[in-house]
Amino acid sequence: DTEVTQTPKHLVMGMTNKKSLKCEQHMGHRAMYWYKQKAKKPPELMFVYSYEKLSINESVPSRFSPECPNSSLLNLHLHALQPEDSALYLCASSQDRGEKLFFGSGTQLSVL
Amino acid sequence: GNSVTQMEGPVTLSEEAFLTINCTYTATGYPSLFWYVQYPGEGLQLLLKATKADDKGSNKGFEATYRKETTSFHLEKGSVQVSDSAVYFCALSGLNTGFQKLVFGTGTRLLVSP
């Protein structure tokens, strides 16, 4: 299994809603990543987890809250988002200190 | 800081034409270089990579050579197909705290017509 699975594929939420994005991989990878990609722009790193601990936070606003409950799962909790947070959110994983990232197909988020 | 510059798109070609997408980089140290491809509605897939100067990455008929002297990593393919239509991202990584931290270029959209 070489897949990174993200759910849901599409999400529409209001600015007062709380929602969560989910990501799962069963490749035994110990590093997991959240990227944000605005339309026609490159992906930008948000968070990196290693061995279920947060290693990198790229100064992301606190309305985005990541969680890694175990080595196969990565969540991104969303609260009080702004319309400018509308984007494709990509999850990725890699072997510990490895250089190849495996990306999921993303969650297309729209904030109204 | 590290950065990647790619040629503006879209690049529009006919099937079986020769493809070049230019990529240059600025980095401290000796980064690894990558090309990722994103098909419509999908995430990114690693296309090829090179980890040191003069390395050539290749996959599915695509090639790119790590040129340290010109800080370039241009993507080439001898004969494109309609199925190659996608957005191509050049990227570099330096290990930051032991983990790959990719810096992407802005992406180049390739459109191949029959």
C-alpha cells in the first residue's frame, strides 16, 4: 500500500464552524506533513510531525490545529476560519529523514 | 534563503513534440532537487530526483540533470503525449531538523494537444 488517503475530498464550512481534515497512511512512515496550496500556486508547508510529535510549525495561525494520534493518522482541526483560508490542503508522508514525499490527493476547502 | 524559479506557463505543445521546462535554484549547501507532477484534481507525485551535482534523474521518458555550475535542473522529454498534460513543479530540499522541507517553484502548466 503506497497511498496516502485524505478525507473528505471536498469541504464547505462557515466561519463559525469547527471541522477536521483527516489523513491516513499505512506505509510505516514516521514523518507526516500538512501543506496548503492556493489556486495556481505551489504548495506551502504548514506542519511536520515526526514520531507523532510536532517538529515544525511554519508560523501557522492558531485557527489551524494539527494532531497526530498515532503513527498512521494525521488530523487538521479547523476553527473560526476566514474566506482566505480556502485552498487545497495536502497531506504527505515520508520515511524518517527520507527524501521522497508521498502526497494524498487533498481536501478542497471552501470557507464561506 | 532557498528558492526555486520556474518558467511561466502554460506551455502548449503538439503530441510528439520536444519538451523543456526550465528550473533554476538558489540554495545554501547542496540541496536535493526534484520534479513533481500534479494531474487535475490530484495531489503531487514525485516524477524524478537528483541528489548531487551531475546526477541525472529519469522516469517515464522525462529527464533532468543537476547542474551545479548553472544552478539548474531543467526538465526534458523527447516526445510528449496528451496524457502528460499536468502542472509540473520543480523543488529543492535541504534537510531541516532532519526532515525534508521542500521549497517549490510556482509550477508550469503543460498542455499537449493531439
